[in-house]
Amino acid sequence: MSTIVVFVEHSGGSARRGSLEALGAARALTSSVVAVLCGSGADQAAGTLGRNGAAKAVVLDGGAWSPDAAASAIAAVVKEQKASAFLASATSTGRDVAPRVAALLESTLFSDCTALADGGSVAVTRPWLAGKLVATLRSKAPVLCATLRRNVFPVREDGGACEVLRGPALGAGKATLEKVEPRPAGKLDVSEAPVVVSGGRGLKEPQHFAMLEELAAAFGNAAVGASRAVVDAGWRPHAEQVGQTGKTVSPQLYVAVGISGAIQHLAGMKTSKVIVAINKDPEAPIFKIADYGIVGDVFEVVPALTKAIREAKAHG
């Protein structure tokens, strides 16, 4: 098939994992994959994208980040490359830029897609109604535009060289980014951590999340997540929410503590490699997808689990 353009986000000179997943998804359909990057560090990140599936990388020069200015330049690249599809990761930035690009290309955006297929034109698969239905869709527009759910597509790491080109300069935008508040040093994001420990209403009080912080610290490479119920209650920040309206995670290990397993939550973590559920209700839906289940009082099980992990790591 023809060219696919992928918007690549980066930080510190390295492409973000969600964007690498999007490159891999595009490369599975065509050898003509063009990455588009902008902002400080774009040149450094662009040079590494060949191994992740990009045949070309177009760097857009400009000043402060502006989603509408970026979208205009990206749409110009899509047209110049005569691309049949435009993809972006379904991050907060991707969700900000992709609809603008779609509008400029007079296309419709398919959001949060979980699969791509080529049958003459790109078909996308995405969940509907909180995962109760799965729809396969094609676009009648000249360019299909879609964002891809993170932690669903594999990262390709066996590619070759990548040609780096200069693209159109970013113009002045209607809105510009003034400041980014970094997360606390050493704190992992739930969407990137190899281990996620999530808590729900079963913890009863917000201060009991300290138990999960201790468990995460015992693992050493874990992030703390939360269900929508506790986020809505103000117990935890939205950045930690796992689920349909939060973040999608796919860690090596997911520990669900006091979470019943509403379908909206399951939609955000069911692709985890190993799922451990701790709940006092043996009929809790979370046990239906868990690899290991512990029926018991979380206030007894979690401290015991934390102690056991510390002891195991101490004895190496």
C-alpha cells in the first residue's frame, strides 16, 4: 500500500514508546513509513527511528509548541508525501493534534484504535460501549486518520536506516505551550511501568493507599494506579486512573487491590501479561480475568505480600 505518516512524540532526544508502537503498526502494513517530529531534540530522535520502522523522518522547525501550528505543518507533510493514512499515539498530545490534522485533511478521526489491517485500504478496529462491542471501520476520505491505543501494538526494533529530511517551518499558533510541570523525580507513569499496583474502593479510605505505595516501593519498578471510583472521589490524581476513561496499561504484572472489576476498568488493563487480584468478594468480576486470585482482607494480604517481596529481594 502507499505511504503512512506517523506523528512521533519525543523527550530528551528519544521517541516515546507510544509513538514507536504507532511506527511498528504502520510498518506492518507498508515499507513506506514517514515519521514527523518537531520541537527541541527532534533531530536526535529522528536519527534513531529507522530501526523502529520509519523509512523517512521529517523534522519540523519552530519555536514554542503549538498544537494548531504543528497540525498545519503535519497536514502539509501528509499531502506532500501523498499518504493514504495518518497515525498518532492516543496520548494527551496525540489526541490534541490528530483531530486538527484530520480536519485539515477533510477526514474523520478514528480514535483509540486497537488493530489495523490492510484490505486495499486501511481498516481500523476500535472498542465501542466501554469494550462491549468491537467495530471494524474504513474511511471514505482520501486519508485515513487514527490514534492508536497505547500498550497494544508491539515496538519494532529490527529495522534499517532512516533518511532525515527538513519539513516546513512551524508558523505562529493560536495557542502555545508555556510550561510543563514534571512529575516528581523517580515516580513512574502507570502507562510505562513494568509493574502496576492499583487500588479501588476496597481500600475504604484514601490514606490506605500508603499500603500500595509501600508495595510498589518493595517491587522497586512499580507505579501506583487507581480505579475511576477513587479518582472521582478525590482520593488519587487522574494521572493514575486506569480504565476506559483513564490510561490503558499493559505491564508485565498488574496487581488489583480492592477493585471489583467493572468493565470500564478491565478495558484499561486486561492486556497485562500477568494479573493478580486481591478482593474479599469471591464473586468479584476481576477474578474472571485474573491469572492469580487471592480472596481475603486486603489489609492483611497486602502487608504480608509487601513483607514477602522485601524478604525475597533481600535474599536475591
